Amino acid sequence: MSKTDVVFDLITAGLRAEGLRQKAIANNIANLETPGYRRVDIRFEELVAKAIEAGDEAQIDELDPQVYHPMITRVGSNGNDVSLEHEVGEMVQNTLRHSALVKLLNKRLQQVALAMQVQ
């Protein structure tokens, strides 16, 4: 697998993860007042770090974000642990990551197009 393929795989996996994370955040906000609801989050960044550390390109190609319950936030009297402020902060961070990944993808596609013109 070429380095270009690995870069594309990482960027597209990141975009999938950010899309899934956006859905998780929206679901958390929608369940803000649902008794017993526990917020969900997406595990992706640590999976990328492990795949890169291992140097296994096949593992990078198969990266899939994982939905999980962090279980680290304070639980209210109704058993719900969703904080609107926290979720809005997560949404802002997610939007910034998504924008950065789109810019990286565009830049990479420009490089590929330029390389094809040179030949």
C-alpha cells in the first residue's frame, strides 16, 4: 500500500469517525432529560495511535470508530450524565476536527491532481 493510500485511508476513517461522533453528540443532547440515559462517545484517536505505532498498514485500512459509554461524568439524580455544556464543547471540537480533515483531503487531492499533470 502506498503512502498516498495510507493518508487517504486515515483521512476517510477520520471523517467517518467525526460523522459518527456528531451523531453521538446529537443523540446525547436529545436525551438530555431522559432518566437513566448515559452519554455515549466515540473511540477513534487511540485506535489510530495504536495502528500507527504498530506500523501495520492493514490495521490502518480497517480502522473503525467504536461507540462506548465513558462512564466518567457526574450522574444526576435522575441517573442521567449528559451535560449540555460538555456536549456543546464536544460539538465545537468535532466541527474543528472535521474541517481540518476536509482541508487535508482537499490538499491531498490537489497534490495528486498536480502530480498527474506533471507526468
